[in-house]
Amino acid sequence: LFSVFEALPMSLVTIAPECASVLEDSSKRWIKFVLEGETLVPRESADSTENVESDWSSMAPHFADREACYVLFRMSADERVLVRFVSERAPVRVKTLMSAATERVKRELNATQEFHGVSAEDMKYAAYVASQTKEATPAAQVLTESELNARKEARMEVIATPAGSPHMAVALEAPVREAVAQFGRAEANFVELLVTEQNAIQAAGARTVAAEEWARTVTAASPAFYLLRYCQPASGKAHTLFVYVCPSGSTVRLRMLHSMAKNALADALREALPAEAQIAKTLEIRSGPEELTVEAIEDALGVTPAPSPSPSTSTGPALARTARPGRGPVRL
């Protein structure tokens, strides 16, 4: 199954003789290798099961702090991933040796893909799936087994954003779908959606909130997405808005997770919403929830506000609408 690799003179790394027998064992799903001095030696390994994702997750306990290692993961008979884990706290010399050796190790192991990370979070299966989806080529698809294909079709929509953009896979679980369905049936006009630390989408319920109260209702402490329905007072015409509120004081990690999920989530919502409730406008607010005013929404939608009552004796021209308060324009 695996070719036995030789010494790596250009990188100074050599391969321990016992690697040969380990690599020939086709029952292994993954094999971990670490550096002892300048010699790469085998350590833990795990047998294959029917569940690729579970097998991938079984590697997690073997990524230690201050460690750098390789793991050869057999995705299928013809698809092998060279996983490179280099903790930010690993010794500098080990980092240097692995950086020099990686291309040769990948070639000698006949690895068809490479994946790397610096933390346990980076090494999760969802992160690997997202990295492969980003390449957006049939040859790079990770779902090579029927079990995983079925799972993707049943409960996940993997949406690719424009080339070069960071993104993540989005799964709309049952509670989220129910909240979106209530919105689609016009039973609610306000749905709050959050990305958790585990890269999952959560819905904080579907409810009805007056448009004038939206700015005081949205979360001010952390990033969040909102499905909002705005009805023009004069005509009653409804517009669906997908709003991303990203307070500047929130944590970098949460801002990054929500930013990565934004395009994929918007596309997943378009799939779930009925035709009459499709998203008319996407807004991004970074300065603070107070920017989510009725005036800002009407500006973004390009609708004419309802005329204010004026005394019957007034004969002068209508007053121009003043600029909305806030530190900057809402980003479209």
C-alpha cells in the first residue's frame, strides 16, 4: 500500500528501519511519526473502521502541546493525506527539520493531499473538509465513501465561496431549519443565528419584533447573523434582509468564525427559504447594533419612506431627509 521511504539527505532527516513494516500494514487507517533527533520513527496507529470521520477524530488525543509530528491518514485505497501538526510551542529545530522534510516525506509516502495545523482546533475533521472544499475541484473532494456522501446530502450544504476566500462548511440542523421555516411562513420576522466555537450554526429562536426595536434587540457583545423581514408602511410590501452584525469589541476568533460562515450560510438560507421570502439584501454592520435603524434599512433597500404627516397649511417644499446617526454607512 505504502512505499517505504529512504533517507532524506537534503533535509537531514532519516527514516527508522521499523517504518517499513508499519507502512506495509494496509489495515491501518493512520500512522503517526515523530522525530527523535533527526530520525523519523513510528508511534501510535489505528485500524480502519467504516466511519472515516470517526477515524479522523481518533487522532485528536495524539496531538500534544509542544509537539510536531506527521500522520499518514488513508482516506481510501488511492487517497492518502499527509497530516502535519506543528504546535506553536514546538522546538524551533523540530519545526525547521519538518519544514525541510515535508515535500520529500509526502512524495515518498505517495500522499495525494497535505493538511496541516498548529492547534487541536485546526485538526478537526470539519476544518479538513472545509480545506478540501476550498480547492473546488472534483479530484480534491474528500467524500470518497458512500457513507459520507449520504451524510452530506442528508444534513449538510457545503458552499464554496469565491476562490481564495476563507470559508467553512455549514450544516443547518433541525432547530435552525424550523426557525427558518417559521420565518418563511411569515410567523416571525426576526431570527438570530450564531456560529458556536464548534463551528455549528445555532438559532436563538424565531419571533416577531417591531422594526424600530431591532437595534435594541440584536446582540451587542458578540457577532451574529439575523434574518429580518421589513414591511414598507405605505404598501405593506415585505423585504427579507440577511444582516451580519459584528461588534468591534468581540473576540477575534468569533469574528473570524462568523466571517468564514457568512457566504455559505446566506446560500444555505436561500435554499431553505420559499420564493416569497428570498433574501432581498445582505447588510454588514461593524460599528455597532445602533446602526440597524429603519432609516438605514430603507436606504439599503432603496425604498421611499412613508410621508410624515404635515400641517394642511404647509405650502413649502418637503424637508430633505437628514443623514442617519452613526459612525459610518452600513456596508452592503
